[in-house]
Amino acid sequence: MMSKKDSTGVDLDTLATSVRDQEAGRAVDILIAGQAIGLTIVVAGQDSERYRKAWRAEVKALVEAGSLDAMTAEDDDAMKRRVAAGAVISWSPDPVLGGEARPCTRENALMAFNAIPAIFDQCYGAMLDREGFTKR
């Protein structure tokens, strides 16, 4: 999405559409080995309030625990999964995990991300792809 430019400069108001689109979410059709599995997950983008709220909560918890300076690569990966789970808006149909159909909740999204890394990878990648939220 390009912003309009007039004689005074770039009109940043036109860029707000991208943030609204990220808040509304983007559908991710989950693929495993290149094949759609019939699960669609709607995720918010990294500029959305939903994503930023999840990020701030994670950083606050790390600061309060005094563990921000001692983060390992594994800690960082786990934090990204928790943030991404907080940015899941919906999914369809409810996937079965552990023998139960799981409604869309942060906890169930985190469970799915931990159980099937390919689901996390696709959702997280979509969340970070600002261009993917641009309505054309």
C-alpha cells in the first residue's frame, strides 16, 4: 500500500488502513507437506493492538521475573509462541487435539502451536507479513 503524497509530504493517515486491516485479521489456510488440511486460522498482524498487548504482557512478565537478561533461544521461541497464540482471532473448524475438539482460545492455540510447529510457523509468518494484510 502506497501512501498519498501531496505538496506537504507523505499523508500518514492513509497508512492507518494497514493497522485496521491487521486488527481485523488475515486468514491462514494451514498446509502440511504442501497440502491444505482443512483448518483456517485468522490471525492479527504485528501492528494490531491484540498482538501488541500479547507482546507487552510477555515482556512485563519477563521483567517482573527478572529473567529478561537471561533469555535463551528456547525462551525466545516459547515467548513468540505465547505472543502468537494471543494474536489468534479465530479458527475453523475446531481442530481435534488430544482426542477433543478445541474451540479457539489462547490456551488451545498455544497447545496447537506447541504440538505442530508447522502451524505456528505459518501463523507467525503471516502475523509478521505486513503486506499480507493490505487490501488490494
